[in-house]
Amino acid sequence: MKPAANLVLVGPMGAGKTTLGHALAERLGLHLHDLDRAVELAAGASVADLFAREGEAGFRTREKAKLAELLAGDGALVATGGGAVLDADNRRILRARGFVVYLPVDVATQLARLAGDHTRPLLARPDREQVLQDLAALRTPLYREVADLVFDTTGLAAEDAAAQLADRLATQWMRQGATA
Ligand SMILES: Nc1ncnc2c1ncn2[C@@H]1O[C@H](COP(=O)(O)OP(=O)(O)OP(=O)(O)O)[C@@H](O)[C@H]1O
Ligand SMILES: O=C(O)C1=C[C@@H](O)[C@@H](O)[C@H](O)C1
Ligand SMILES: [Mg+2]
């Protein structure tokens, strides 16, 4: 088993990485580093503004730099953005520096959860269902490639999911020696 480093949540938009991440942080007594939020704070601009100003490529460059920064030390809890796994260097660093939990979610659930959302530029179009299906086809293998644990939250409220995930981590991630 790889040595304990950082605990990282990956998965599609609306999987609950940020929401579950906050609930998990409270349970584990850790601070949640939300990658999207960290990029926004460093740039002084929202994800949507960065996409508009710099294109997706500009956002991905910022996301990559911030992910490397967050995973440079040990013991951090990080919620990534849905596209962080696209970059091969990111996947390498996730595997090397993180105990990675993949939160899968189906497209119908994503559509329902993100119905009123205007903060995710990739969904700022009418054919959201098709977009989410195309993203899933491309990205599901990448989430699987980096995952140490697949944790299905279907039917669970975020708080209950956090409680169950904390139990699973107690027998897996934390027993490897991570400080939580
Ligand atoms: N387990 C859950 N049950 C019900 N609703 C949830 C659950 N997890 C998240 N949600 C809701 O889904 C929406 C999106 O969740 P969240 O922002 O945590 O997704 P995310 O995985 O961080 O997405 P992104 O990749 O875009 O950052 C929020 O409104 C949140 O309240
Ligand atoms: O799935 C994605 O590519 C994205 C997810 C969000 O977390 C943000 O990082 C941004 O909206 C792009
Ligand atoms: Mg998020």
C-alpha cells in the first residue's frame, strides 16, 4: 500500500466533492482545500470569469499549478474540480501524493443537482445532458485510473456520506499513518 500523504476527492461535477469535503473536514478535524476555490482566490476571479478571459486552457494551467502546490506537503484534504484528472501530470501527482477517493455520480443526478447552477462554464449551454454524457465517457476511465477507493454516495445525504466515508478511511487511509 502506498504511504499516506494527502486525502483527495475526485469525480464529476456535482458528485459532491466540495459538499462532502466540507462535511468530512469537520469530522476529521482537517481544513478542506477546495481546488476551484483556491484557484479563484489566487486569481482574484471566479472560475467562470477565468474561462471567459483566458479560455479553458488558462483555467487548466492555474488549476495544475495550484494542485501541485496543495499536494506538495502531507496531510491535506483536497476537493478537486471535475476536470483536474484530464492532465496526465495531474494524474501522476494525484497517484504519487494522494490517497484518492473517487465519487461517482450518474448524469441524471448531476442534472438534478446542478439544475439552477450558473457557476460551471462547461454547463452554460442548453444540451447539458449530452455534455455530461460526453464528459463521463472521456473522464470515467481517468477517475478510475487515479482512484484508491471508489465511494458511491447514491441515495445518501452529504452528512451521512461523510460519516460512512470517514469510517472507511479509518480502516484504510488513516491506518497508513496519516495525521488527521
Ligand atoms: N450527497 C448529496 N446529496 C444531495 N445533494 C448533494 C450531495 N452532494 C452534493 N449535493 C449537491 O449537489 C450540488 C453540487 O455539489 P458540489 O458542489 O459538492 O459538487 P462538486 O463535486 O464539488 O462539483 P465540481 O466538480 O463542479 O466542483 C450542490 O448543490 C450540493 O448541495
Ligand atoms: O468538470 C469540469 O471540467 C469543471 C468542474 C468544476 O469543478 C470547475 O473546475 C470547472 O467548472 C470545470
Ligand atoms: Mg466542487
